Amino acid sequence: MTAPAGPAGFAPPHPVLVPREIVNADTVYVVSWTVPDGARVEVGAALCDIETSKAVVTVEAEHGGYVRQHAAVGDEVPIGGVLGYITAQPDTPLPAEPRAAAAATPLADASGPIRFSAKARQKMEELGLDAALFAGRSAVREQDVLEVAAQQAAAGAARADPRGPFRLEALSPIQRRVARVMEQSVAAIPAACLERLVDMTPVRARAKAVASEAKAVVTEIDLLVAAVATACAQFPHFNSFVTDDYQLHLFEQVNVGVAVDVEGDLYVVVVRNASTKSPTAVAKELRGLQYLAQRHRLSVEQLTGGTITVTSMIGRGVHRFQPIPYPQQAAIIGIADTEPNSARATLTLVFDHRIANGSQAAAFLAAIDAGLRGEPA
């Protein structure tokens, strides 16, 4: 869209866009506006918070001027879409699209696009309703959403299920996006699984010794991340992925993703260049990333770029599990609790069988085991 013509010296509005650098997502949700509509801001000021598939990201002003909000709180906006504008004057004309359309999600229909109020969009998100359910309407309010939800619930109850009564519960936005990522992974990667029992006694002793020397918290997971990164330098095929035209995309940098559970939502924080960092440095970085994850303040950079992933079930009473690799990664490594009345824990490697055979995967696991204890592979 182009700005309307104006008098000499007229400064057109600067659009505030959803950053295109955000990956693994097609859309974001507007969580909040930091400044009110019409307020004046300087370059670098925080404008609004948007929720991606993995984090809440703050969008900053790239120009100084007056904030003109376009998307409302609760709106879903595509990557590269308009969140608002920065104008030279508080009454600078905006692009021709009516302000009411800011909260709308156009839906092709013979009667024209449907316009959803901000509260309607938010309620649809909460209830997991599809916009197609409102086809034929020109505008949708929160009350309309509640009425359709009740109709859907009644229709669902009318459908008999031989297993008995049931209810439908919408997944959260993050859960839905994680679900799509997992579906992509299972569909694309012919995964194989190997397990190795490791003696955790020397691993815990080493973590305690490193922590004492560094005067910092160091855990078995920190040692595992460092060990995986070191093993990838020796077995680079596990730090890669198979392209669509069956070439091996080998990463020169080892960026270890670490799965973090925050109130039921899964985040994968990334330790970049992990093979160049000591276990102490890895531990310090992970503590900082976990702190930010718990407060939903992770940046896009801290959640993207992983080349291999580590996940843990330590402390959850689980002794064996099989994690799912992420798309465009060749492997994921999981560790579980020690077996009952034993100091041995299961170290699991799930890998793309196209990049390695079983004996190579076994050697990779052995190298990780040695790295956990601080021994040469």
C-alpha cells in the first residue's frame, strides 16, 4: 500500500512490520502494546510485544514519531505484516485501508471479507475456532463467537461416541505450532533409535568438581551439552541434515538446542558454538537462557539456529524415552533418570538413518558417554 498524496514536505507513515527474521512460524500474535495509540516515541523505543511459536518478542521503533496502532491485542498477524505505523504528525493520514480492518482477518466470501473485532479474534483463539465457521457474515463480534462456540459444542455432543461423553479442548498457540513441527519431522525423517546405559556416578562427581572450581551451578545436562558438541566435531554427519535433493548439509558450527519446559510449553534454547565452550561456559549460558525462558523473554536469536538437540527427563521418574528429532537436524539426544536401585541411566540417540548406519551411531553415542566423564573418546 502507498501513502496518500500530501503537501510539499509530507512525510509518509513508516510501517511497523512483523520481523521477517522470525522463523518456524507463519504468523504471530499481538500480546500487548507498550505505548498508547498516538504517543510520541524515539528510535529504539519498545512498541509492542508479539508472540512467536517459541517466545515473546519486543518490536522496537526504527523511526521517531507518533505511534498509530494498526493490529489490536489478540490479533494474528502474518510474518512481514503491518502492526502499526510511525507518523511525523499525530494526524498524518494513514494508508487507505480503513482502521476497522486492522483487527480483521479477511476471509474470501461472496459477500466480501469478514471483519473480526479484537475481542472476537482473542475469543476465537481461546476456543480454537476456525474463521471459516463465520462465512457469510460481514462482521463478527465476541458475542457472535460465543454463540458459534455453543452451537459447535451442541453439535459435538449430538455426535455419539461409543466410548462415552467427551469434550473438546483447544491447544494453545505454542502447542499447535510445536505439533506442526513434530508432524513435519515424523513425515520427513526416517529415524532410528539407539540406547546406551551410562554410569552417572562419575558424571555427577565431575559436575560437582567443575561446579566447585567455577563456584557456579553445573549439572549433568550442562556436561551432556558440552559432550554432544565435542562429539559432533569428531562425527560431523550428526551435525547436519539431508536436503530435499539428497545432499548432506553439513554445519561447520555446532549449535546445541536444549529443550526447556515452561508451564507445559516447550522451548528449545540454543547454545551457539557450543564445541568451542567449556562445560562451565555452557552451564553459565544455559542458566541465563533458562531464566529468560521462565519469564517468556527469550529473543528469536536465542531460539533459532540449532543444529542438534539435547533433551532430558532427569527428575521426572522416567527411565527410558524416545524423543523426536527437529526438522533439518540429523539427531536428538535424550537422557533419562537412573534405573531403580542403580546408578545407570539410559542415554538415547534418535537419528536420521540416511546419514549414518547403526555402528556409526553407536560410536557417536560412545563418544558422548566418554565426554560426559571428561575422558577422550
